[in-house]
Amino acid sequence: MADSETSTTLSGLSRRDVLSTLLTTAGGTAFSHPGALRPIAERRMDPALVAWKSWRSAHRNALNACRKQQRLETELARTVGFPSVTFDAPELPQPVRIASLQTLDELAMRVPSIRQAQAFLAAELHAHRARWDEADRRLGYSAALQQEVAAYTDEARFAERLLSVDAISIAGVAAKIDILIETEAPSETCDEFPWPALRKIRSDLIRIMHQTLDHTV
């Protein structure tokens, strides 16, 4: 999932910039200004806002881990190629690409020419896998993949925590809606229900927070 820089234009800033600024400020000097007429609950740091900040950090780490994994995988694919072997069987309309021993075994049961060459194809596939594994160890791809899995696990844990706590401010509600859109929507511009409505609600909350800050600082 990308950390998108999407639309709502407020004071020339992106939606993400504005949201980050407002949610970071909320509960701090602006919302606890001595002259601001706020219920005591809203002058405290919102638990949902605290959880959102933790999630946002975990989200950023997960995105970085994903980009690193993708970069290393692309490098492996470019220099070594995904482990596979291609065989042009007369019984088949076009050459077949075999990427695993299981697939090779299944094809060998149905295609006589592949069955005859099965040992050779298995050796070729094993050799290609060995080249991949050697390059993997050199580049650190598998380690990066494990780091990516761990990072997304952490992000999911923080997201669950955010959605389970009670929000006590507009900022906290905006944070909950933001995380739903960021983690669940197919894309930032998806027009299927309920994403347009949620994006509109998020924009309304950001606008209200923006106006509130303008009047209290």
C-alpha cells in the first residue's frame, strides 16, 4: 500500500500534509490554548491520535521495507531470472515454462516428451534455483522479505489498536477514517461505496480542524 499524496487542497498543502500537520497539532498547543473553548476531554491527548501516530510510523516503515524488497526482487529477476526452465514439447501448442518440481511432475504425467526429459529438466531447474539462492544471499533478498512481513505485521497491530480505542476529538475520528481509507480502499480514487463517502467525511473533518485551528491559534 502507497503513502499517497492526494487531493484535498487546503492552503496549498496536500491532503496528507494537512492531515499530518493537524493531527500532530491536535491535542498540543493549539487545542489546549488557554483561550480555546474546549471540553476537558478534548484538551487531553486523544488516545486515537496517539495510536494514529504509532500506526503512521509503522506504516512508513512497512512501505520502506516493501520498496526495499521490491528493489532487490527486481535486481534478482534482472540478473538471474526467476527460477524456471522452458521446454518445447511437441505435444503442446507452445513452449511451456516450468517454475517448480511439482509443476514438472504434473506435466510429466500428461506429456510423454516431458516425462522423458524429466531428470534433465529437474537438474536445470535445480541449477537455476541454486543461482537464485546464491544471488539472494549476496543481495539479502530473503532477509528483506522477512523484514517486510514483520513490518506489515507491526502495522496491522497498530491499526487494530487505533480502531479499537475510543476517539475523544475530531482529530481522533479523522485518524480512524484515514486509516480505513489508507489500509482498506483499493485505491485513493476508488469510486465504489463506501470510499467516496468516507473520503468526503475525511475532507469535512480536515476542513473543520483547519478552521478551528485558524480561530484558536
